[in-house]
Amino acid sequence: MNKTEGAVMNEKDLKRLSLTTLAPEATLRARRIDAQLFLVLLVFIACAPARLVRAQSCNPAMVSYIVRDENGRVMDEAALRSVYEELPRSIGEARVDVGETSFAEDGKTFYWPESVDWPKGKKAADLEFVNSQTCTLHLREATLTYQHKKMRLIFNLEITRAQANRRPVIDSLPFQEGTFALDLTGWSHDRNQMIPAARWKKIQDPR
């Protein structure tokens, strides 16, 4: 082997040595990066359920209003839709929708949607005023229109996060012209009992 070949061999050996030396360092850096990414992923997974629980821990505030026609019959969903279409999609902080209430045999006790008894109850269409964002609700009033008649309802209901009866169901008088205020003086505020129509009092329009 001449000197030139020796020099070439030495140069090749140096390159191999450099690559051999650098390979573990590159592998180590890659492992460190993988470990960091793994830790970030673990933190994300650990925090996600907590955020989800906080987002889902809010029990929506809702007022359900049973609407009756001029003869006192509870409106079915088709008739109620005609009333709903005349309303804005939101009133104050409440979203307006058509839903249904599930009643026990006495027609006064109702089941909450999450109750195991809800499916077996007798269903009645209702207007719903819901706040599922802050889960609090101040429902002042709503004016319903049906067959060219306007019925102004003054609820003045306040629902907080802490109270138990946060989904009241309210019965109605036969549909008629006029202004009516809900009077809950002496009411038990039973969370499973419908507020009877007799709690509505006709008043002079204060506007």
C-alpha cells in the first residue's frame, strides 16, 4: 500500500469515525424530542377531561310553557309551531324552541328529561325558553300570537345555578287577548310540580 492509498484509507476511516460518533448524538436528540412530545401529549390528555367536565357540569336553565288554544285544549306540536314561528328565536338570554314535557298520570307531576321515568310519561308539546350557556335565566316576558290574537305573558322568573327548581313547567289559560302576570306568591316551588294556570292574573297592560 502506497502513501496515497494510506491517506485515502485514513480519510475514509475518519469519515466513518465521524459518522459513528455523530449517530448516537443524533439518536439521543431525537429521543429527547420524542420524550418532550410524549410529555406534552400526556399533559393534554390529562387536562382535556377536566375541561370537558367543566363544560358539561352546567345544568341548563329552562322554562317550559304549556300552550292551550281558545277552548283550553293543550296545543299539539303542529298548532304550537304556528305560535313558535311568530316568536323571535331568542328572548333576552333565552333561546326559544318547541319541545315536550313528560307528565305522570296525575297530569301535574312532570319528569325531568334525564329521569328514567321520562319515557313512560304522557307527552305534551311545550314552548321552551332555554339558556344552556351560562345556565342561569332571567325571563321577563313573551308575547304569543295565535289566530290574530296576542297574549302578553309577564313571567318575571329568575333562575340561578344554585336553585333546585331550575326547570319549571307552567300551565296556561285558554288563549285570549290581554296581558297576564305570573303570581307565585305562596307557591311551593316543588321542582317536579307544574305551576297551575290559576297562577296567571290578568292585569292592565303596564306599557
